[in-house]
Amino acid sequence: MRRTSRDIRTANRSEVLRRIIAHSPASRQELAAATGLSLATVATLVGELLDLRMITEVGFEDSAGGRPRGLVAVDASGGVLIGVDIAETYVRVELFDLALTLRARDDQGMRPGENRPEQVVARVVAGVGAVLARAGAAASRVLGIGVGVPGQIDRDRGVCAYAANWDWHEVPLLELLAEHLAHPLYLDNPLRACTVAELWFGAARGCEDAVVVNLGTGVGAGLALGGGLHRGVSNSAGEWGHTTLVPGGRPCHCGNHGCVEAYAGAPGIMRSLRELDPGSPLLHPEDQTATIDALARGVAARDPVALEVVRITAGHLGTGIADLVNLLNPEVVVLSSWVAATLGEPLLDEVRKAVGRHALGRPFAATEIVLSPVPTDPVCLGAATFALEGALRSAGRRPAHRTAPPARHSTPSP
């Protein structure tokens, strides 16, 4: 879709705010140099952000004999943002101030089979109430709630079109949430949320081309190409977890066989463990988190079974990542989400070796492969940035007559 002048202005406003968040306090001259925008444009955008009370004047700095330069910083008290990470085994809700500093968190576990839409919605609603209470924040201060949910997301309609692991089809998730939450809502896939978190605060900051590999119950790859989030024509880009790794291999929830996810997702790792040692005490058949935690402890203790499972998993994962390196030639590949965080450096070391065996030498030499440095849940953080960008997009917009309730919004493109 062709971008309008309003889209460009919103993107520029967002970029200026992002720079202020990352480097507060900042002068208008510094912001112009960092963004490549003219000083006049930056001055106008800073004025708009001041009017929105998202930033504030914080004094002056000397400028080599010239007039002192005014400094601006984020007004952290200007409102709160909420990010929601809906995963197959939990719902996590985090509340942030406008500097995107974490202020409160709530975790709601989900047992196998507890994945009907109304059950998921109930956990999100409970989590939002909990973080507001823990932060002592009034509901009126919430600028928006970003929600990351696995599957193929139709942002315009606020619908989860298809989630393989839950067998969801055309679930109107934002409509269900809006019945309980009177705030602007923004829905997207966790891959996009993780990628935005890395672009704003993590290993992909300042990169033009990056891949964020999400390793949890499901597997996917968020893509940043040319400095921006790549969504694809139907917001389905990044379903790398459902590309074929082993022809005729293990069955996958998506209906195909041999997908990357069937080998590198948490259930796939559990299957590798079961195939290697069916009676292993590391295996907790009904608990993914407990199994991955046990594997991490086993690796630290140099348990041979745990070491071999991580090596096998990294071999499959590295083969798939090598394809991404050859195809996209990224500056960085970031391993993100809870499986990557739990298995940590031992997994990363084996993945690097596997990618080196399968990728072409030139693109591999140009690619850094790292663990996510984002200190909080990257899905929650990225979802909160979607809410922030939504607030920036709607700022100053005249109310429009429409049939949908005002709380239902699609996620703006970064």
C-alpha cells in the first residue's frame, strides 16, 4: 500500500520519539543528525510531541560558543502503555511508562487445552487489571494496549485468521477483548513485536537488515529489511517455522511434515529428547517449560543426554537459519523468546557452528548471530511500541464516523 503524507509524518514523529527514548536528553540538532531529517522538520515534530505531553523541556546545553541548545526528554509520566504476550503456555501482561520502562508484570499460566478464545480473553483481561493495580495507574492513563498472538493476523479486522497450534480460524480477538477493555487495542503477531523490540532497544538497533528468530512453543522469523519491519502482502511474512526442513519428516500442527517448528519448537525438542532417551528424568511429558528448564540445568551439569539434545536441536535450527542468511544476507540474526533465553549460550554456540557448516562463506562472515539482549519480554515490549505508535498516529486526528467501536484498531506499520 502506498504511504500517504500522514503516514510519512507519523513515521517521522515515531522515529524522533524513538531517538529521544534511546538518548534522553537530546537537542533538536542531535535529533536532526541522528534521523537525517532537516532541523526545521525536527523542530516541528518536537513541538508536536511537546503538545502531546509525551516529551518535556529539560534545560539547555552549551554549543561551542553559540546559543545554548534546548534539551528534551521523554515525559515518563505522560501516560502508560500495556503490552500483552499471548503464548501457547502463558499470557504475560507488562505495563510500561512512556519511556518504555517496565513498571509492572503479570503472568497467567495456561494448561494444555485451555486455549478457547474466551479463556484466553479472560486471562488477558485479568492481567491488564493486575498490572494497573500493581503500578497504581488509573485506567484513564492507558494510551493503548498492544497484543501479540501466535498465528496469521488480519490487522485491519482485528482477527486471528489462523493459529495452527490452537486450531483457531477467523477468531475476532479484538472484538472479544473490546467487550471488556475500553482502551485502544492493537493486534499483531509476536514475530513482528519481537522484531520491533530489537529494532528499538535490542541487537537490531541501527541495522538495516535483521532477522529475529522466535523460539518458543512455535517458531518463526521476524524480518527487518531496509531498516523497517517487513510484513508481506497479507501480514504473513516470517512463517519460516513452517518451511520444510526434512522432507517427509515429523508431522507439524500446520498439517505438513518436516517443518522447522517440528524440530526446533519446544514440543519438537521434547520429541528429540524422548527419541534419544525415552525414560530420561529430564523429560516432563506435559510441561514444556519444565522440560526446557531441566535441559538447561543438564547442559550446565554436562549431562550427556542434555548436551546431545541441544546439539541435535541446534543442528536443525542452524540449517534453517543458514537458509535465511543465504537468502536475506542480514547484518544480525537474533535468537529470541523463552526457549532461546533458557538454553542460552550453549544453544547459541552450537547454532553458530551449524550455520557456519551450511551457509555460504561471504554472507555468513557478514552476519552476527546473538541472543536477544532485551531485558524484558520482547513480545510485550514490542506490543507496547505498537500501542505507542498507534497513539502517535491518532494524535490530532479528527474523530471519524464509523461502525466499529473506537477501541478496535489495527496495528500501524512502523
